Amino acid sequence: MQLLHIDSSVLGPNSASRALSAEIVAKQVALHPGIKVVYRDLAADSALHLSSAHLAAWQGGAIEDALLGADLAKGGGFLDELLASDIVVIGAPMYNFSVPSQLKAWIDRVVVAGKTFRYGANGAEGLLKNKKVFIASSRGNVYAPGSPAAALEHHESYLLGVLSFIGLTDVTIVRAEGLAFGPEAKEAAMLKARANIAAMAA
């Protein structure tokens, strides 16, 4: 078995999503002894944003720029790692109501027609099956349904949508929100999230 661990927060050791994603990985390793863990820190080593040069290369154009060639190889690695993994753990903080641009760049390399989805007579079909996904979600405000900020939630909903699009529907969200409401609120939110991790079963 293989587990793909992705972090995207730019806050380093101060990141709530990084702390939670690491604990989810530790729990999964305990539940699946011997599992191989592949780690990607997208904040430290992100892909470039897509450009016309990327599209030209994917259509068979010559790759004359070394930076573009390296980035295409990196994107291919992202896809290969996802395809090879049985469990995916994504550390995903909310930035400006959605996901970090580094995580969006990763998504742009793994949502690939013919690889992770295809179009047929009945529309789009996700091609990834039998994988479990865990999202370590962290948010400064509260965006739960019914809350004043609920309409601004384009974070977890986006991730669930794009993962479902490529066939990943077995998704567990471990959420810590309201983190900006003060030390006590942050501690309570993290304790709740950690309790959810501790309760995970194989």
C-alpha cells in the first residue's frame, strides 16, 4: 500500500493543517503497518501555474525551455503518485475562501482527461477508484451551514467537487475552524479535530 501526504500551507510549523495532516498520516500508518508514505510539500516545491506553453507541450509541441521541461516532469510525478496511492491525505487551509494556489496548481496536474476522468455518452466519469482521501481542513472563520459566512465557503466544497469529479468519493474531512477567534477557540477546535483523528478506524 501507498499513502500520498500533501501539505499546502505556507505557515510552516505554525500551520494547523500541517499539524492535523501529520496526525492523520500517523494514524493511518498505525492502522496500516508497512504502508509506504510519499510526501509532497507544495508550499516548498510547487508547480508553475498553467500557461499556453504547457498546453502546447501537451499537444506535442517542442519543449525548448528547461524550466518548462522540469515543471512538466514535476506535474507528471504528481499524477503518478496519485495513481499509485491507496490513501491520500491533503492538508488544506482556507485562503481567501478557497484553497491555496499551490494546491490548485497540483489539482491542475492531476485532473487529466484520459487519466483521472473521461467524457462519454453520459458525460464525465471519474476514473480513480478504491482510494480513501482525508482532508485536514483549517479555517480562521466558521463556515458551517447556517453560519453568517456560509455563502463564502468555496474551500471544502471545491475539494469535494473536484475529487468526486475524478472518482474519489470516499472522503473524510477533519476540520478545525474558528481558529482566529482567540487562543481558547483555537485550542478547542484543534482538540475536537484531534479527537476525530483518534477515533478513526481502518
